[in-house]
Amino acid sequence: MTSTLGVTARAARVWRRSSYSTATGNCVEVAAGDGVVAARDSKDPDGPVLVFSRARWAAVLPGWTEQVR
């Protein structure tokens, strides 16, 4: 399940930047809470946000980290 996150919920979250982020800021930020994990582009913090269930995030994350290495 992916969806967008409302402005109030977006502001209430604590966003963390990937440890793999580049000096140019090309990275993904994530925030967890309320049984979901949200992801956004660090260059566009007011832009779209993808929201995943924790189970879906756990399934997607290994594939993404393999691509970074």
C-alpha cells in the first residue's frame, strides 16, 4: 500500500536522512510512526511522500540497499 501523507502528519514526523546520501543531497529521507514508514526525496521535502506499511517497507528495503552497494 502506498499513499500520500497529509500536511499535519508530515510536519509531526521526524525525518531521517539515509547514511548513503551524497554530498549533493541526492537521497531519501524516511520517517516511521503509526504503523507505517514514510519516504520522501530530500531535495523536495514539501513534495510527494510515499507511505508503506511496516511489512511492505521490510520487503522493499533489501532490494534498495543492494542497488546502493
